[in-house]
Amino acid sequence: MSSSAAHNEASASARRAGLGLEFALGLVALPAVVYYLWICMRYHGGALVFPTSRTQLGELLREVPLPTWKAAAIYSIWVGAQLFLQLFAPGRWFPGAPLDDGTRLKYRLNGWFSWWLTLLVVLVLIWRRVIPATLLADELGAILSVANIGSLIFALYLYVFPSLHKTAPSAERRGGFFHDFFTGVVLNPRLGSLDLKFFCESRPGLILWVLIDLSLAAQQLELHGRISAPMFLVCIFHFFYVADYFLHEEAILSTWDIRHERFGFMLSWGCLVWVPFTFSLQAQYLVRHAHELPLPATVGIVALNAAGYFIFRSANLQKHRFRQSPTAPIWGKRPTFIRTARGTQLLTSGFWGIARHLNYTGDLMMGLAWCLTCKFGHVLPYFYFIYFSVLLIHRERRDDRHCAARYGADWDEYRRKVPWRMIPGVY
Ligand code: NDP
């Protein structure tokens, strides 16, 4: 390393260490937000609660769910079963994107099988009355607390024992404790053939999200004697989103999280807690709001979800297939692209010739469709769409900076050819 590079790295490291307070606050604030959302949904009909006195604050704090041994047992069995499936369910091995040193890690893609087998087993357990259909809905608060504690311990493990994971690139401490704990020190932590990040990205969180939805639908049936059309739609939309994820499981290997994000508290907690407990907010809301929708609204919501899905999936597949086979036609024509000085190619046809991140736009359209099923009585069911818009706009800008640094003049040319970021003519 040259002396100026060493100097730059030293000052970047000092900057990151200086961010310790922000990351420490994040460790407290993020779980607090999830608890707050759950409390508002569970005890206040989805209304925002603003305690204005110490007494009210005390009441709010008393509504924070405590972990229970029952919830700990449910969650441990759940994660254990998903681990077992990840390790032993049939599937194929697939190479990930090349790492900086040119090597590729192999991933066991058995999500499609694991997803259906999990659903089948849960169905049989409910049918045989081993567990009630409302189990997850009834225990949701306690399971949330167990998942929070579990993911905190897991992130500590990742931070304290990075050397257990002998995969390229090696562990790197780049800032102070809070920075490294929060953002992670290892890119691809592995125990033998088990890739911890790849596993957590989908199995224990994403599948749990759908099961929570279905359990909440069962709770609505118990409370109101029927499952409302909005609840039905939300369950179907989420079910379809996650099924699609597993059907195209290999596509996750080229995503930002897998390729560039180190595995620390932010990502592990995000996958294990944030996803199942905030993505299910619409279903949590609908349990106690069993309204119906007029037919035109239902048709509009279904159309918005279908259009969003088409854009999201087609854009992701176009890029994925183009990277595998650059001459395969897109929309019946030979694809156009920019050949970069780094050797990779940037697609400029199909959705990637209309805007630079239409895959994000499609994802957001689906998110909006899910929220609209809750009508307009409260703002909290729209939390997903608001948070996701912020996340994807921030992500698009971060990716843009990353690609500008990576591709230099070639990225400038791509920006000239495709000037819109996410919505042609608007943004
Ligand atoms: P992308 O799949 O859009 O990947 C961005 C990367 O693709 C860039 O860094 C660059 O990498 C490459 N690239 C960019 N433009 C081109 C082009 N024109 N031609 C070829 N390659 C290009 O981003 P993400 O990984 O963030 O997202 C993947 C999907 O996951 C999205 O649909 C998103 O909506 C979804 N998502 C969902 C989340 C959720 O919580 N539900 C959270 C985050 C994402 P390279 O270095 O290879 O050139």
C-alpha cells in the first residue's frame, strides 16, 4: 500500500470510528421501532401512539412483549428446521459472482424445495392439530422478543469470532466497535458448507413472514368468522413474492447484499427481525380491520401488483440472463450494451435502456399495492411503502456512486444513454 493510500485508509477508518454513536443509537432505535409498530398494531388498532406524560410512557413500555420459553422453543425449532433443510434438502450447487480475488464461492440452492416442504409440514401439523393455525399470531410479540435477543447474540458471535469463518476475503475490522458490530467484519461467513449470510437472507426470515401472514389470516377467521378479501389479497401477494424469490433463487447471488455487504448486526437483524415482523404489518393491521374493498379498487390493486411484478422480475432476469449469455435476445432483438474497460458489459436494452433501476420501481409498485389493501384509515399500514421507498432511493444512489467509482467514464456514458434513475421522465 502506498503512503497516500495508507493515509486515506487511516482517515476513513478514523471517520468510521467516529460514527460509533450513530451506530450505537441504531442498535437501540431499530428494535424500538419494530416494537413500537407491533404495539400500535396489537393494542391501538394501527393508530400512531404519542405518549404525552410519564404515565402514558409507562403504559406504552408495559406493552412491550416479553420473551417466553414457549416462544423461544418455537423460534429455536423454526431456525433449527430451516438450518437442517439448508444443509440437507436436495438442490444444486451454483457459483456466486466472482470475488475481488477472482475466486467464486459455491452456494447450495435448495430454497424452492425447502419452501414447499416447510409449507407442507406446517399444513400437516395444523391439520393433525399438533399446532393451532393461530400459533404464530398468538405468540407474535413474544417471538419478536426472542428473535431480537437471538439476532443480537448471533451478531455478537459474528463480531467476536470472525476467524472461525475462513472464506475470502478475510475478516477486516475497519472502524470502532459499534461500526464493525453494526456493519459486520466478514463478507461471507461460512461454517463448512453453510453460508450464514445466504441462509439468513431468505430461509428463517422470508418464509416466517409468509407463515405469520397465514397465521394472522387464521386469527382474523377466529375473530370475525371470515377472511376478508384484503387479507386474502395480502396473503396471496406476499406468498407469491416469496415463492418467486425461491423460484429464482440463483438471482440473489448477484444482489448487492450478497456481493458487497458485510454480515453484521444490520444485515442479520434485518433478515431475522425486520423482514418477518415489519413486512407482515399489513396482515397485522387487517386482523382487526376486516373491511372489504369495492370491486374497482380490488381490480386496480391486483393490476398494480401484477404490473410491478412484471417490471421487477423481467428487469432482474434481463440483467441476470444478459450476464450469463450476452447475445440472447431481449424483446426479440439482439441486446445493446457498453463494453467497459473492466471487462464487464452494461446492458442498454430492455428495461435497462429505459431507466437505470426499474427493478426497484417494480418492487415499489408491488409494495404500494400491498399497502393499499388497508385503505386510508391509518398511516402505519403504509410503513412498508414509505420505508422501502427511502431504502431503494438511498440504495440506488449508493449503487450509482459505487458503479461510478468502478466503471469511471463507462458509467458516465451509461448515464448519458440512460439518464433516468427509476421513473422515466420523473426521476
Ligand atoms: P441490482 O440487482 O439492480 O444490481 C445492481 C448492480 O447491477 C450494479 O452494482 C452493477 O453491478 C450491475 N448493473 C447495474 N446496471 C447494469 C446494467 N445496465 N447492465 C448490467 N449490469 C448492471 O441491485 P440490488 O442487488 O440492490 O437489488 C436486486 C433486487 O432486489 C431488486 O429488484 C430490488 O428491488 C430487490 N431488493 C429487495 C429488498 C427487499 O427488502 N424486499 C431489499 C433490497 C433489494 P456490477 O458490478 O456487476 O456491474
